[in-house]
Amino acid sequence: MTRRSCAIYGVGIVCASLLVIGISLIVAQVFQTLIHNRLKKEITLTEGSRVFETWKNPPPPVFMQYFFFNVTNPDDFLDGAKPIVSQVGPYTYREYRAKENVTFVDNGTRVSAYQPKTFVFLPERSVGDPDDDMITTINIPAVAVMNKVKDSFWKSSMVSIWMNSLNVGMFMTRSVNELLWGFKDPLLSRIHPMNPEIDEYFGLMYKKNGSNDGEFVYHTGEADFMDYGRVATFKGESKLSLWTSEQSNMINGTDGSAFHPLLSKTERLYIFSPDLCRSIFMEFEKDVKVKGLPAYRFTPPRDVLASKEENPANEGFCVSPKECLGTGLLKVSVCRKGAPVVTSFPHFYLGDEKYSNAIEGLDPVREHHQTYLDLNPTTGVPIRASKRAQINILINRISGFPKTKSLNETIFPVMFINETVVIDDVSAAKLHKLLLMVSLVSNFPLVLVGLGAILLLVFIGLIVCECKQKQEMPQRGK
């Protein structure tokens, strides 16, 4: 056997070996399984893991924007006219939310933490000065007090007299800073000496700058990667006791800051929100890219805040049968000290049209009012998010209060928030490297098959050349 023949046979053997090994690895998914198992071990809430430090202190900046609805015709509305509002904002704050008192519990299978939130005003990202800009809106303390005492003739009569003497009406004009962070309310100050539990101060974010929602206990994900970041208990309880059904009181999902790796487009992601006093779910909408990183966009569908007629499972969120609201609304008075507070998406997006049509100046648009999460499907890392929610007050005619005699039931918008985050450049670069490594390892069998295919072409070429040379040799002999 000549040296040339040995080379041909050698190429053939190597080619066959690469093809067989590569195809076998692809069919068995060995390397993909290896890298997936590695990700499951690395993405856990344990000391020394790839994600633990960034989970405790997330590097991407979080921005909180506040938009207010300024009422331009309060007197006409009290006389029965359609309310007219104009949107004012944003007033933007940088939000700092590093976790504190991080402690491993239950033999290291869970981790507890508090997450205080601190807000710092950013004038360069805002439309004006929150100390100077004035907003006319529903007098929330007055409405709350009237609803609280409406079943008692004597209490309602006394409150009505106080409101007249203090010149307290259904509307108030306050600065943005007062509405957000608190002011001393005259009506609450009158009630406080007789009922010390009633705070003299009111603000939509009163006592929330520098405070936390309570203790969270999370699953580490070490035992099951699907449990990574999932809330086990909140304030020491594994379920709520606010709503009227077992399902509605369940604490499902994560806190929205972490999700398990290897996401699927078909799964439903759950998030527990203390602000909403409930868990919500999100579903896949579309593929997106952020800073070159692939992501799945998850959004809450209409079913989340659908009426009990549209989604019977939501009946448990009715405070009482008489207080079941329509699609797009959630009454949260059970966790707002009885105040008639209603949450929705901004401008009643995904809600019944009657709510946005009842207020002149509202225009629900998906691009501006949709809540979404863009998650990298391989790691589960949030690379962009926007949480949007609106605070409304339910107002109607209240017996014993002549100021409300011309009112019809109205869900009155007060303010909406837009909490946003986009992955920072340093974290994006690290994630790019990780995804490249995952791709290379996962696709290594394809590289073997590719090399095998190239060698196959070389082998065929060598065989053809060999055959031609053999055919030419007899002719030369003649």
C-alpha cells in the first residue's frame, strides 16, 4: 500500500469518526445537557454563585416616573359634567433598592431579605419642580373618611360639619411633592386626637422613601432550578388573607427581579406584587433584542384584571359581591385601610372602554401604557422592564354629604407610575460573553459534523484523483 493510499484511508477514517461522533452527540444532546446543568447550578441564590451579588445589589439603574392627572373642571364635575383631566409629568426619581439583612434559613435552602427603596429626584429627567408645580385632584383623605363613616348618621353629620368649617371639598390643589411624600391634612388632623390610629399626614408615597415592604423569603433554586427566586413567604406568611378565595390569596412567582433560566415561550410567569396585594401572571408576546441581547417579551394579558364574567377565577378578588368591578380594575381597599383605592393600567389600558370614555383626556396606547418584561431566555436575566400602574379613586354619591349629591359612580384617575430598568453596559458585556460560551459549547457537536463534512469532501476528491491516476497509468504504458 502506497503512502498516498494510506493518506486516503486515514482521511476516510477521521471523516467517518467525526461524523459519527458529531451526529451521536447531537442526537444525545450531551453538550447541551452539560451546559444547561451548569447554568442550573450557577444561577442559584447561594454564596459564590454567578448571580448572588447582582441579586443583592442590582447594578442597572432603576427609574421611577410619576405622572399626575390634573383636573381642569372640578366645579363643573361636581355639578354633573364629564371630568376633564390633563396629564402632567414625568417627575422622575432614581430608585435605589439594594437588599439588606440577607440571611440563609431552613438549612440554606431559602434566603430571607428586606428591600428598602430610596428615591432621589432627577430634575434633568423631569418636566418641572415638584415643589412648585401644583396639581388639582380628588381629595383622597376626605373621600376615604366619608366612606368610612357613611353608615353612621352621627359620625357622617359630624364629619360633614368639620369639612364645611375647614373648607374641605371633594378636590384639593397640592404640590407634586406634597401629593407624593406627604402633607398635614386638615381633616385628618381634626380626627387624629379622637382616633390616634388615623395619621395626620397623607401622601401617595408617604413613608415609602427609605422603607421596605416587609420580609421576603425566597427559594434559592438549588434543589430545583424552576424555584429560583420564587417567593416562599412574605411577612412570615405563605399566603395572603385579604381576598375571598384560596386561589386569590396564593403567593405565586418571584418578586419580579429574578426568573429561572431556560425560559419557554409557552410558560406563564407569575409575579407577586405587594403594591397590588396579589400575584399576577405574564405571558409571552414576542421576541425582542436589547443591546444585541436576545430576549422574550412577557406581558400581562387582559385576563389578569378581567371581570369575573370574563375570567371566573378573578371572582376571588371581589371585596364583596357588590364591589365587583369591570375589566381592567382591581379594588385594593382591603390593603389600603378601607380607602376606595382602585388600581389599573395607565389610562385604563386593557380595561373596558367605558372607564376611559368617562374621563376626557385619557387615551390608552399600548406603547405608552403596557407593562412588560424582556427576559433573556437562556439565563432568565431581566434585560429591560417597564412596570406601569395607575392609582384611581372610586367616587360616588354618599348619603349624609351634600357635596356628593350630583356625583355618579366614577373611577377617577389620580396618578400613574412607570418604573423602568435597562441592563447596564457592563452587565450586558458580561452576559454577551456568557451567551457566547453557552453557544460554543452547545454547538460543539455541529463543529465536529462540519469538520467531518469538509473531510468527506476532501476524501471524495482524493478518491476521484486516485481513480483518474489509475486510469491514466495503462495508457502511458502503451
